[in-house]
Amino acid sequence: KRYNKDIIWEAIDVNDAKVYKTIQSGNTLGIFQIESGGMQNLNARLKPERFEDIIAVLALYRPGPME
């Protein structure tokens, strides 16, 4: 059931409210790139509402910009 699946990337809804609610809650353990404690706290504080918000958080949460 989990193998040899064709993914239609254009069919993925990047504006799924349930996904953003999960990210905003900080309950992202196991989600690549946003599972660390720091990212969980940051997303819970910033409450990203759009795909672009997540891109910005990922770009900013780096050693250089966080100093």
C-alpha cells in the first residue's frame, strides 16, 4: 500500500488548513525540517498561515540569521 505510488504533485493542496493548524500547534515531531524543538517553538509563536510563511521560517532558521 505504501510502495510504487504515483504522486501527482499538482494535486497537493498547499493551503490545507489542517496542515497549518498542526504546524501552528508546534506538534511537528517527525516532519522533516520542522521537527526540532526550536522549529516547533518558532512555528508555534509565528503561526504560519501560508506556504510562503513556511518557506520564510525555513530560510530564517539558520545559524547565521538567528544570531
